[in-house]
Amino acid sequence: MKKQKSLSAESKQLQKEILENFPQPDPAFLAILDAGLRARELLHAAQLRVDAEGLTVTGDRGGMKVHPLLDVVKASRSALFNSFKLLKLDLPPDGDL
């Protein structure tokens, strides 16, 4: 089994801030929080690639198509927001995590 990559400094800071408000989180809370923060990592990595490469890419037949990582951005954003919703955590007003 492959070891999971450590969280970024930003995600660790967010985790610390969240856990400061929950002094004794149960294992389920921690698992959902971890899944949400890992989705945040994936969201940011995919968004960086899309920002650098554009919303469209050249397909295998030479035509333009939607960047495939946009599906990853959408799914990871949904997973992140759903994990925060399950944990009853407030999202920033601008939705930027």
C-alpha cells in the first residue's frame, strides 16, 4: 500500500485552526476532515494545471476539447464542500479554501 502524501502547509494550518475548535474530535470527524483536506490538495493541484494550460486542450484528433482536469476540479471541490457540510463547518464567505 502506498503511503499518503503529507498535507501542504496551508492545509495543515487549516486543519490546525479547525481542530482548535474541536478539542476531542472522534475518529469519524478526523477521517472526514482528512478526506476533505486531501480533496482540497487535489483541487488546488488540478486548478493550477488548468490555469497554466487553459480551459481547453487539443484532442487526439487535433480538435479542441474541454480540459480533462476540469472534472477533477469539479469533483474535488464537491468532495471538499461536502466534507465541511458533514462536519458542520462554516465555509468562508467567498468560498475560497
